[in-house]
Amino acid sequence: MDRLRARLIALRYLLATAWPIVLISALGLLVAYQFVEPAPPGRMTITTGSETGAYYAYAKRYATLLAAKGITLDIRTSAGSHQNLERLERGEADVAFVQGGIRPSAGARQADDEEEEEGDAGFLRSLGSVAYEPVWVFYRGEQRIDKLHQLDGRRIAVGEDGSGIRGLALQLLEANEIRADDPKLLPLAGLTAAEALQKGEIDAAFIVAAQEAPVVQVLLRSPGLQVLSFSQADAYLRLFPFLSKVVLPRGVVSLVRHVPPRDAVLLATTANVIVRDDLHPALLSLLLQAMTEVNGKGGFFQRAGEFPAYKDQSFPLSGEAARYYRSGPPFLQRYLPFWLAVLVERLFVMLVPLFMLSLPLLKFAPTIYSWRVRAKIFRCYGDLKFLENELRDRFDATLAGQYAERLDRIEHAASTLKIPLAFSDLLYTLREHINLVRAELHRLGTNPDRGKQE
């Protein structure tokens, strides 16, 4: 029981010493928590294009990879890039596929500029490009056409209103002095435009799609149709920095029929992944990893490892994407499950400053602990010293009884002190000194004149 009582006494002193450290650490933890990102949500929404398009196919593959990490990717189809941007700006989607060269409306850009200055979460960021999207211009006739202005006055399918194809086609035609309000520029797209071109209802059609897209394969193999080879491709690259130049080799469609009969130089825009900048950084990292897995392989017009990359600079690059392109996925996500990596990252932000704060506090903890124990004994020593000085300097024999009572109180206080066993030597030393003062009081009581002589 005595040993247990001694341990409880030591624990009481330890707790009395620890509570200031705990309080300061708790305050530090509270401050550090303000800088910790909240846990990532379990789902996000991506807006693509039609279900038959490449954007939708990419999103389906992203969803499969993200599901393996415990994240649900909701896919919403749309009429095209412009609608995708509108959904991002209204907060109806977190991620969107946007065709290269397309920018927000002037009003949206103004709002974005204000939000960027204020640090608001509505500003749009790019995670990079994931694929080339060749601009195919198919036309009827035997006469070779290699410049867009040669189509002036002809019926041209430029895509549906609000689509990315139409916006790009009109930019290219206007650069060739073909007005965007020309009534011969028709709102036809995809297979509808291909069918009209085959029937002779139109003279040319703009198609933005991958080489393996069914509409492209149909038109490449259709008799009487040719694909325009841009002889001024390098000039377009200077005028429209978001464009690239790709080559369709002769005979690649059909070696037997030698289709196409010559190399065709095409312009290509890019498919870009645009996000709201309030999307959680951990989800951005997962999305970038999915983009690398799905789009990083070689293709008809792209080299392995060429995508994802920041090719179209119409939108500023996300900081998380910039770090990813420099050094790859976050260190912890390379070796730990996603949920555990996120948990460790969040704890790290909190615990490192807490550790840095606690280290000096813990260094001084033994000194504070010792001081608290010694303080009680030193109070008794203070009372004892006052009594001893009084006896030595102004001893009054008539107050001998009061001196003895004060000394008894000091001795009683010392005997009832509850201190850890490690400091018991101080207590016994105190009691010895009390006995020395008691002996001095006894000598003065028996020989009062001695104190005066001294």
C-alpha cells in the first residue's frame, strides 16, 4: 500500500507538471489544424461529350481506375466543350473535357479574374492535354485543295451551335477571310455531316475526331472525297498556338488502294482536362494518375509518354499538375493505399508542428517537475529560516513558547508533505535542519544571555 501510495503521489506531481505542456500542445494542434486540408470527398462529377465520343470513352476508363481507389466518378454527357465550360462555371461539374483553343466567355473571364485575386474557388485550371484531336477537312471533287480560302463560296459543315468544332472551324475560316455569318456555313456535325457530304448536299465538312473514329474512317474510304492537306500548317501554328501539326502518311488507310494517295498534313487541337480549383488536391493527384494510365500510351499521332502534358495554355496550369509533371505522384501514394496515404499526409501536417512545439517543452519538463516538488520543501525552509533569523537577532525569552509552537508547525508541515520517493532525501534533510533549530532554541531558552552576547 505504501508503494502504491508513493506511486500515486509521483503521478499527481507528473500530471500537475504535464497539464501546461498539454494545454500549449493542444493550442498548437488547434492552430495546425487550420492548415490541414479536409478529407477528400468520395465522388466527383465529370462532363464529357456524347456517349459515342472519345471524351466519354476516356471518362469511363478514368471511372474504373478511380473506383479501385474508392472514388466514384459520375459521368455527364453534354453537347460539347462550351456546355462543359458552362457547367464548370456554374459548379455543376468538378471536371470537364474541353477542346483546345476554347476559352470561357468574356463575362466568365472577368469573374474568374476577380475570383483569382480574391482567392475564390471558382477559377478554372488545367490538368493538361490528354490527346491530339486532328482537324479533318473533307471535301468533294478531283481538284486538289490545300488552303482553306479555296473553299470560299462552298457549302461547308462547321458543326452544331455551341460545339467546340464550330468554334474552331469559324476561327480558321475567319483567318482565311470567310465570314462566320456566311449562310453557306451549315450547323451539321459528325455522321450527319458525313452523310450530307456523301450525298453531295454539301461541299466540305469540318470533323474534329481521332483517326479511328467511325465518321473519319467512313469519309477516308468514301469515293470522291479527299482530305485537305494544310500547306500553310506552320503559319497556323504561329497564329493559333494551341494547334499542333500532325501527318497522315500516304497509304496508311489502305495500302492496297493507296489511300490517302499522298501525305496529308493536318492541324490538331488537343483534348484538355479542366477542373475547378476547389477540387481536393488528393483527387487531382488521382485524376492525373488516371490520365497517365489511360492516355500515356502511344497512338496513331502521338508517342508513348507524350500525354498528359501541358500543351494548350488557354487555361493556367493547376499547381498540383505542375508538381505532378515535375516529380510524379505524391511519395506516399506510390506505396500506400489512397485512403491511408491521405490520412498520413493530413496527420503529418498536424503532428510535425506539434512535435516541434513539444520538443522544447518536454526538454524542460524534468526541470519543471523537480522544481514543483522542491517548491513545497523550500516553503518549509523559508519559514524555518525566518524563525532562525529571529532567534539569532532578537530572541525574547518570554516568547519561547511561541517559538516552539512555530517550530512544531514547521515540523508538522514537513512530516505531512507528500512527495515522490526520489526526493525523500530532501525531506529528511529538512527534518534534520528543524532539529538543529530546535536544539538552538533549547540552548537559548536555558541561557537567554548567550543569544544577546552573540
